[in-house]
Amino acid sequence: MNLKKRIFSVVLLAAATGMMIVLALAGNRVLEAIPENALLARPTITVWYTDEPMGDYLSSAALDYLETYHIRVLPVLTSGLDYLEAVNEASLDRVNPPDLYIVSNDSLEKAYLAGLAEEITWDDGMLASDHFSKAALDAVTYQGKKVAIPYYYETSALVYNRTYLEQAAEEMGVSADSLIPGSIEDILSFAEEYNAPETVEAVFRWDVSDIFYNYFFAGNYISVGGDCGDTESQIDIYNSDAVTGLKAYQDLNQFFSIDAQTSSYESVVQDFLDGKLVFTVATTDILKRIEKAKQEGAFPYEFGVVTLPDISGQLQSRGLSVTYALAVNGYSEKKDLARDFALFLTEQQSEKLYERSGKLPARSDIALDIPGAEGFSEEYARSVPMPKLMSTANFWVRMEVAYTQIWQGGNVSDLLKDLSEQIMTQVTGAQYEEETYIEVPDDTGFLGKETD
């Protein structure tokens, strides 16, 4: 995934003779002088994070928490390289270890088995479907236990130029909403009739080189570890629906000629911002980028975000998601304080998350007045959480390679069968062979269509 780090900010604690001043870089607010040793007597918890844009937000939240609960919180920006190893080493050596840390859900099996993630239990029912979608709760569940708290997420959705659709709708004598595609077939049908203005270079373009933007073609029919991504006996990669979905993906190369070797997410997003595309697949970062472009007068269009289109009337889509969660360090001596601050972040600070960090909260019961956020939230709720299984960690690299080969014309069934056998061999520890060969369908329904 190309999830970019953009902004840097941390909490600064400055000591001076007879007083201590807490400066929140995020809000630029300064507390009044506090008597000597007053803060030193207060409990302190340390929170680690790896994503720079979270600095401003955590700075402000830490100050709010100090003012309200008189507990200090020290956010620490940490390298994402060997992150869990760093958490483990600091915990064992007792060298400024985190009491609470933000971690992606695919690392939770490793964290829990290493004792770095405590089971989370709350009497108030916070970790329930009233507050989070099933996808969010599945993402933090390991072997039936909630081992972290959903915090914010990343997923992909269909982003469209609303202005272009309204112009096309007027010419076609239909409503703009009727042109919002529910399937890839709808996009191809629109392309057949669309009288594109000169500014439009392509009806639909997305990054075909990154599995995060392509997985939805087969995501509804592939399982790596079951709903929670934690069960080795629930792996299903090679099946007829997955083969058909990926054959449909391959067929699209005839209509949307995109070179997988030169394709990039950055160029696709820039093309959309420049008004060159009607539809694209993007992650949540595009919301801040559109907001900034609008403020600068560089994006004179309206836009919308909806769930990823199904492949056809017979094949449903389902994209990937990553949930960034709050994990309480099992080695911490302040587990209760860490859990309470995590509760504070999710219950009282989630509505401020996007404004200060550009992240969308995992809470499903919060109404955000952010253009496009609802579409991403709906896609997140139906997405496939990244699995936690350490035994299948290389599945995504191999799957991305297979997607690229499929896009370039490789035999879909052969590639998916080979991938399944590789993964099952390493999971079972014995040579694995698929019993049945699945023939690739001759026609997925796309071949009779034409696009500009």
C-alpha cells in the first residue's frame, strides 16, 4: 500500500526552574505555570505511533487529557521499520517502552503471541457493533479475543467527478445519480455513450500495479484466515468465482490500456485532480488532497465517493482494508491507565481525528461532515480486513505479482492455482496440490463492449 507520511509533530515537555510548561505543538496552547514537582507526582503514560500526521492530533489529545484527568501522556514518533521488534525490545529492556501503541491489524497475531497486546474488555460495551462495523471488530479479533481497539482505517473506494456526470446526465436526459456506477459493466456502458470533453483523457483509470487498488476484483471470493484472518484452516484462494473475477480484470486491459510497469497511484490521483478522469479508485488520503486543491482553486469540480463497483450482476466486489488499532502493551505496568487513554481517544476524540490528521475514524456511529467520508465508511464496513496470520505474510507480495502477470495476459487459472499451492504448502508444511483444475471462462461479458 502507498500510505504516505506527510506531517511531523510531537509533544514537547519543557522543564524550567520552579515550573513546568506543557506546550502542545498542535493547538499552540500553553498551560499556566505549574508549581515545582506538581507534574512529577502525576502518572505518565507513553504512546508510540509511526505515522507522522498523527503528531498534531496526539499532541492536542494529550493536552486535553492532562487538563481533564491530570495524567500526562507522552506521544513518541517511532520508525515503522521493525516496529514490533522495537516495542518488544524496549519493553524487555525497560527503556522508555510504550504503554499504548498504534499498530496495523495485520500485526496483531504477532503482537498478541509475543505478549505485546493485552485482551481488551470494557464493561460499557464500547467494543460492540453499536460503535464499530463488523469489519472493524474482526480486524482486532484474534482467536475470539479483542486484542486491540479499532482507531482509524485505510481502504479504497470509487471516486468520481460529479460535475462531469451532471453534464453527461443533461445531455443524455437522465439524472446524474443514475450514472453513478454500481458495477464495472455500468462504467463500460457509460463509456460507450459518453461524449467526453477535451479535458477528459480516460473514463476510468486506477493504479493496476498495487494490490490495494485491485484486490476487489476477487476479494469477495478469496479467504485468507476467515473473517478475522486468524484461522489457518480457513484458506480458500483457488475457486471458480475468483478465477472468473480475475479474468474479468484481465479483460479490462482491452478497454483501459494501462501499463502496469509505469502505473502509479500518485499519477492517477493527480490526473483526477487535473480533471482528466471521470472515475478512479483511491484511498482516503484523496479527501485532504481534493480539499487542498479546492482551496487553491485547482479543482473546480464537485466530486463523490461510493463503494467499489461490483464486477457484474453475477460477481460482487470486496476491497481490502487496514485498521490501525490501539494496543495496550502486555508488559506495561500501567495497563489500566493506557486502556483509559485509549478509551478517551476513541470515545471523546474521534470526531477531531480527520481535522488534525486526515485519518478517518474506525467508529461507525459518528456522523462526519466531510465530503466523501460516507462513501469510504460504507466501503470499510464491507471490506476484507488484512489477515493476521504470520504464516501467510508473503501472500500479498505474491498476489500482487500474480495480478500484474494476469493484467499482462498470463493464464488466470494457472497463476491462481500456483499461488494457492505455494501458500498452502507453507501453511501445512507439506507439499500441497490442488485436486481440480478450473477452466478459465471464455467470455466474462466485457468483450463485446467498446470504449474510447
